[in-house]
Amino acid sequence: MAKTPPPCNASSIWCAPAPKVFDRPMDSPALLLLNKPFRVLTQFTSEDGKATLRDFVHAPGMRPAGRLDYDSEGLVLLTDSGALQTKLADPRWKQEKTYFVQVEGEINDDALAQLRRGVKLNDGVTLPAGAERMDEPEWLWPRDPPIRFRKAIPTSWLKLTIREGRNRQVRRMTAAVNLPTLRLIRWSVGPWTLQGLAPGESRAIDPKEIAAFMKPAAGSTRSSGRRR
């Protein structure tokens, strides 16, 4: 049985709403944005009691477009459309994904240059990434449990934009430039962002937005169709 999110009470750092029931449109692809909390599986079932997407949203027939690690937070996209899922998650489309990353250490210009050129991982060199320093987001929610604070070791924030989807890629990229990841939040996928979503919250995308996103590639994705 999946782990139940913490109830809403005065002592909670954050509390998840009851699972939201999502009614899909019948005549067009559906897309749902969800802010996945820390230590939640990007799937609807669990064999070991870990929390899953089912604890936050009830959307039969919809599946995640891509993955987000159990120990990462932020934007997960759910859809019932095979064509939309392919365009969002398939590396051939190279959809940009932006992450806000808290790292251990000070971010120097050499590390940024390496990330922008592409870094060598055990499965090959990454594509050039967008990389820049940033301040900790003012809107950021506390994490439970929090990041361990060590007075002698500073932390920094990095905005990293990639167009690939390798396993634990962002964590491996920052480690390759000697900046171990402490906290990882996915801010955006393609044109959609986490804007306005607290942990565990979700919202549906207007079908017109989906149609506009799919239109440039309609001819090449039409055959994939909608999931049944």
C-alpha cells in the first residue's frame, strides 16, 4: 500500500491535498502538470510502500511523459496521448528541460564552461547545456527532511537546461564538474513550468495550448494517436 502523504496540520512543513480527480476531455489529448514532491515515485503503483503519483492525482488512462527520480522534486507531465508523450519525452525531439539545482561548493566559471560545452559521462559526452548561477528561488518550499547544513562547506544554486533524458543525468553532470547535487527541482519541460503549483498540486492544460504545441509536428506524430 502506498505511503500516505502527511496530513494538513500546524506542524507540517507542507501538506498534500486529497488526490485530485482529473476528467479528461473526450475529443482531444489531455495534459496534466503535477508538482511531484520529494521521495515520491513517478508511477502509480509501488511494491514497497513508497508514495506514488496515485497519492496526489486520480487520472485513469494517463501516464507520465518521462521520468523524475524518487529523490528529485518538481514538474511531472501526465498525458493520455501517445503522440504527445513521444514529443515531450523522446530524445529525438530534444525538448528543453530546466532544473534548479542546489549544489555543494561554489560555482566557478570553469564549471559553467564545461557544462555549456558538454561533459563526459560513462555513457558518452552530454549535449551542450544552458548553465548559469542563480539565487535560491524566493518561492521555494522547505524540503522534508531538509538538506544537511555544513558550516564549513558552502552551497550554491545552478540553473541547468538540457535536451536529453539520460538516467540521473543532471546529478551526474554536476558531479562531473565537482559540484555534487544536494537538491534537484525540475522547473520546466518544453513550454510548461511549475509556476503556481505547490508540492502535490496539479492543473490541467487547455486543449488549445496542447494543439498549438503539437501543430508543427502533426504530420509526423498523427499515427501514434491517443492512448485507449
